[in-house]
Amino acid sequence: MILQHFTWQQFLIAATILTAIWYVAIILIFYKLQIQDLLNGRRQADLPPEPLSHAWDEEFEGEPLGNDDDLMGKPALPEGMTRLSMAQFGFAPRLSEPAVEQEVKENWEEDFESENTNDNRKRQQSVVPDVLEELKSIFHILETQQGTKHDFISLFALVSAKYPKIKGTANQQALNEYIRENVLFPISDKELSNLWN
């Protein structure tokens, strides 16, 4: 019984030394590069991480790195949608505050009148493609269903009700010419002007 010759104190000292040797060996094996960097004075944060090598890396070696957004540009807003500044956007005042409501209304009308001409033109121009698409669908329906002039007038009444701001503008004249060129039957100027009423 050899263990009887050792005291508890000698046993604990030996166990502590062997545990320390074990952990030093593990640290040296698994953290060898970090210890070398620490001893050489380099910090890990200063070094960029080393990328993993992949088989497909060689195929893309000559390709430029950068944002894919630059290729197509920034996204545009949908047709007919605009951005508003903070001054142009607000909530309606409470009904119990008529003075504030009147002041907000007057300020809004002044801002609107100053921008009315440009905005109105932009709105009309943004509506024209929508009207053209509706006209194309009407022409397609008339062609496939063998529709008549009466069918066209009843279908176009929906379009003129949906886009009343076109009436009386230069866009109305251009749309009338488009209708005259694409409709399958003769249509007079009077009938074209009556379409928008």
C-alpha cells in the first residue's frame, strides 16, 4: 500500500501540478497560433479573418466585388406615387377646434395653389398610361366579343368616370386620336367629345 505513504497535502499538490500540465498542453495544442500572435505583439482584432477556400472561388476570381444595386440603379416609385415632405403631410384637426382647422386649411390651400400647376400636370401625365391600358383592354374585349359602338360607349363610360380629370385637357385630345385610330368602327368628333361627359 503505497498510497499510505502520501499525505493529503502531497496528493493535492501532485494533482494540482498534473492538472496544470494538462491544461497547458491543451492550450498549446489548440491555441498555438493565438499564443504566437500574442508573443509577437500582434493583436487578433488587427488581423482580418482568413477566408475559407472553396472550389468555386477560382471561377469568380476575376469578377469585381461590389454592390449589386449599382448594376440596376435605385428602385423607382410605382406609377402615380410621389413622396411628400413633412409639411405636406398631416392629420385632420379635431372637430372642436375650428380656428386651427381654418388656419390649417388656409396654409394647405396656399401650398397647394403654388404647386397646383406642376402637380396637376404630373398627375395627368401619370394617369394617361392607365387610361391607355384600359382602352387596350376595351379594344381587346370588343375584338374578341365582336362588340359594337354601343358596347364601346358603355365600356368607356366606366373609364371616363374613373378618370374625370382628363376631361378638357390636351391629354383628352391625344386620347381621342388614339381611340379614333384603334376603334374598329367609324366614330365622329361629337361622339368622342360625348364620351368624356
